Amino acid sequence: MTDGSRPLSLCAREPHVPADRLVAEMVPPPRFDSVRFDNYIPDPDRPSQAEAVRVLEEFAAGLGGGPTNGAGAGGIRRWFRRGGRSADGPAASAGPRGVYLDGGYGVGKTHLLASLWHATEAPPERKAFGTFVELTNLVGALGFQQTVATLSGHRLLCIDEFELDDPGDTVLVSTLLGRLVEEGVALAATSNTLPGKLGEGRFAAADFLREIQGLAAHFRALRIDGEDYRHRGLPDAPPPSDAETVTRFAHTTPGASLDHFPSLLDHLSRVHPSRYGALCDGVEAVCLTDVQPVPDQSTALRLVVLADRLYDREVPVLASGVPFDALFGEDMLKGGYRKKYFRAISRLTALARDARRSVDT
């Protein structure tokens, strides 16, 4: 039974995202609008979490006030001087100019990164927040020099999910961040991989060791230990629904989309990942039928990006077929991208719980 309305279809959408929108949307996503340091709840059994809050609060305080470019970034220099770095010489030579949050999925790294963005005293147009994918997409849309010009006046650049997937990204980002550091931009990043280990298991990282080490030199690494907060103390993930339930929910829920999962995967191959956020515009729930294990790594990585964008926008996902923890094969879960896949499973499971609550009410 339906109410006569027709659900949306992600497969029918081919969004165009102008470059100015990419720049304007470099702010924390809706899920992280209200996060702050004081509503991050550290696990008392994991002292590294409370230590990360302390260090980031100090870092944010060091960014308050003063000019944002060149050697005048005194607040940043003072922050690193307290950490044992010299304040002599130009800003670019004052040691690392950023913090790098390393830890497993679900320990609250994005919460902390967004809290840093909110705590930094600068107007929104003077600080930027985006995923690593969104940053590389911005360079693709604007060109390298224009990206440097656009971001060089910023006080802070936050990069979430910092992961190098190919040698081209390694050289591009190493060069970009080096230029921004020279302009006095402070950096903050999150990742599941220490900066000196980026690229391992994905490409011949040893051939690009110089660039990777250059990236690592920009950051002071903070390790955050802990369990995945999304599932701490919660029941197991809900089982998949049957196709009839998914279809009925799609037809009776305003703003819901309904797609055949294999068709959606095929559609994603024709839409650039930079547009996956726009693909979800106005979608209140995603309904998928016939979910199957993804067939190859390229498809799997595209699905990871879509899962991230849905999670950022708090879009519940109701699906039939295999459970989300069966999306990625054993070889993928043991390979170089395994941390991405576990993050996607974690986030999709959380969104599946949200959808199940709607179905059950």
C-alpha cells in the first residue's frame, strides 16, 4: 500500500556542482553543526581521548586573533613553542603547523575536528572544513593556483578522513599543503593512518616516501584510542528488511528515495564523487532493494564516499538483501583500504538503526 506518491531515485539524478558551491560548503556537515569540545564525552578508560581535547583546545586558543598569513601567525608559533618548538624564523620553519588525529573509526575524531573549527575565532569564510576527497575535488574544479589563492587567506584548514589512494594525490596534496603552510594557514586532519604510513598497501608508497615524509612534517600526531562510539553498548545491527517493507516505506515517507542497489552502484560509476553530496540533496531517507556484496574495489570505494555523505547528512538507510557487514569481501577487509570499509560498515549500520526506528514507530 502507498499514499500514491512516487519516491525519489538517486539513479535519476546527475547533479552539477559549480566551483563556488564547493568552496561555500567547506564547513562542518549538518551532523556536526552542534558539536563542541564540551559535548565530546571522553571514555574514562581511554586517557588519550581527554588528552586530545586538551591539546586541541590549546591549539584553538593559539589560533585566536592576529594575522593569518606569513610569519605573523604568532598564536600558532606560541602553541608550538609550548610544545618545545622554536619561535624564531619565519612561520614555515617553526616546526609542524598542524595537528593530526590518528585513531580507529568511531572514536570521535570528526567530532573533535569540527569542534576545533567551531572553537577557532575566525569568520566562516576564513576557515575551511572538508574531507580529503572534497579537498582534491576542489583542486580539480578550481585548478591548483586558484585553490592556493582561495585558501591562503584562511586561518585554519581542517581535513577529515585524510587518506592517500594514489600517487597523484600524494604529490598534489604534499605540494598544496606546503604552499598553504608557507602562507601561514594552520592545518588539522583526521585519519585512520599515521601520516608517515599514508599510502601503505595501496600503491608503491616507498617510491613517494619524500612526499609522504613532507606531509608528515606538517603535523604533530595525536593518537586517539577507543571503541566505536556508534555501537558502544548498543544492540547488534538490525537485520535487513524484506523488499516489500522497503518499497512501502519509500512510498509512504516524504522525501524518501528508492533504488535497486546494483543499479545505484552502476550509476555511481558515472557520477564524480565530488557530487555525491549534491546527489543526496533533499533526500530524507534512502531505501535500497537487493543489496549485494560489492563486486570490486573501485565500486567499493565509491560506496564508501556515498556512505560518508549520507552519514554527514544524517540520512537513514533502509535496505533489503545482505546485511551491511557483508558488503565487502574478506579480501577487501584485509587489504590496504580495510579501514575505509570498516568505517563505511559502521556508519551504514548506524543509519540502518535510524531507519529501523522509523519503521517501528
